[in-house]
Amino acid sequence: MAEGLIFDIKRYAIHDGPGIRTTVFFKGCPLSCWWCHNPEGQSFSPELMVWPDRCLKCRTCISACPNSAISISNSSIVTERGKCEVCGVCTAKCSANAREIVGKIVSAEEVMAEVEKDREFYGESGGLTASGGEPLAQPVFLHVLLNRCKETGIHTTVDTSGYMERKTLAKISSKVDLFLYDLKMMDPKKHKLHTGVSNKPIIENLKMLDKLGKQIIIRFPLIPSVNSTKANISTMCELVSGLRNIRRISVLPYRQLGVDKAKRLGKGVRIFAKPSDRMLDQSLRLIKSYGFAVNVGG
Ligand code: SF4
Ligand code: SF4
């Protein structure tokens, strides 16, 4: 029985590929992008999330924690992450829903049961989207899910950073109808600095998928002071110009969506400015000048 670690299943999703979709969020990613809007998708383990604004200061969690990881300091409930073993005891005791374990192991059957509930809404174009985190980082589980979808006529989309071993990606790609493929930045050193990994395999894998004839939508997260320069966008467009199966480029303006979530996970967080309307407009015009269809959002 194939099992995987996920942190959410979103039904009736309309920004994760064509039509109405069921999006499965895989937990764990080999990248650690500074601007990540799903920081709960980075770790390959379940994590404790805490909402201080919901806390009633009843102190129930303090006495419940078997590891003495929770205390009160300056009238605030404090969790010592180094002591926390993510056992979930405090989450079960908290009546204010101020504590939650993010991430659970599920079977392919459980996921497909959720997907089947949405089948009647898919119509001609909808289906399952595997997102994350990085779905390709759990290749066996992903392959089983995609296989089940193809056996039952469900359209499949994989939303990916493209960072994975070439052979495995080639094998999985036979079950994928559409890739949503991130291109974050073209300079290899900057890419490594901002994401923790080289962009070389990402670019090589993109070329391979294109050669295999896979349908691809490029996703470009636009982040001021990180990847918004004319040089970066032009280099990306030149790369994509040499490919044959790119449907369009989707520009995703940075929106600070991950900031609060990172704080709830007790993680450090970097905050960037949102792109101005002028910056977004200039970026769209530059991409269009290469002859690409372009849109804003998913
Ligand atoms: S149990 Fe919940 S509401 Fe009570 S102190 Fe702990 S976090 Fe706050
Ligand atoms: S998840 Fe378990 S170890 Fe962590 S703070 Fe809650 S009760 Fe303590």
C-alpha cells in the first residue's frame, strides 16, 4: 500500500491548473526558497503550528505536554521547539484550536477517495493537481496516485520546482498531462543562494520534458530585489523560446502569504516588498515581447 506525507487537500481549486481541480499538497521540499508561500510544505516531517492570537491563556497545554516544552513568559505561551517531539498531546487538549499538527501520512486510497468526491465537477478539463512542497520528492506515492488517475480517466497536473533525479522524472512524466513548472531565477549562484539548490538540473529537466512532448506552463514568481531584473526575465524568456511545448508563462506576484505561517511554525522568515503595478506591467510586457502568452496568477 503506497503512503505519503501531505499537509492539505484543497477541493474546488481554480488556480492550480485547468478547470476545477482537487489539489493535494505533498509535505517536504528539497528547496528552501526565501519567499516560500507554503513554509509548512518544506519539512519532510509533521510540525507543530501555533496561533498565539487564538490562545485563551488557560495553561492546559503547559500541564499536558509530556516534554515540558511549553511555558508562560511575559503573559505569553511559549513553546520550546527543541524540546517538542510533535506528539500532538497539546493540540488535542487545546479547546481554542490554537495548536495544530501539520502533516499526516495518508494512503493513496484515502487520497483517491477525496478526489472521487470531486469527479462530477471536473468536466472536460479539471482533475487532480499534485502540489506542495515538492510532489516529485515522494516519487513512489506520486506515481501511484497519477497511475490511479490515468486508469480512471482523470486529468493530472504536477506543480513542481523541477528539482529531481532525471530518470525518475522521465518515468513519472508519462502519467502527467500538464506540468506547472517553476523558473525562479536564471543566475546559478543567485539561485543557489535564494533556494539552497543549483538550477542546473531544473533547466536540464525542463528541456527533457519539452523533448518528451509534455505540456508545460512556466510559473515565474516575481519578487522585487530577487528576480525582477530585466536581465533575469530576458534570460528566462530566451531559454523558454528554444522550447516547443510551453503553453504560456504565468507570473505570480509575491504576496507575503508565507510570513504568518512561518511565524506559527516557529521558523525564521524573510519579508520582501510586493511588486508594484508598474513592475508587474513592465515584466508582463517584456515577456509578451518574446511572443509568449502570459497571465497573472495560476
Ligand atoms: S491550551 Fe490552547 S488556549 Fe490554553 S494556553 Fe494552551 S494554547 Fe492557549
Ligand atoms: S506537540 Fe507534544 S511535545 Fe510538542 S509542545 Fe505539544 S505536547 Fe509538547
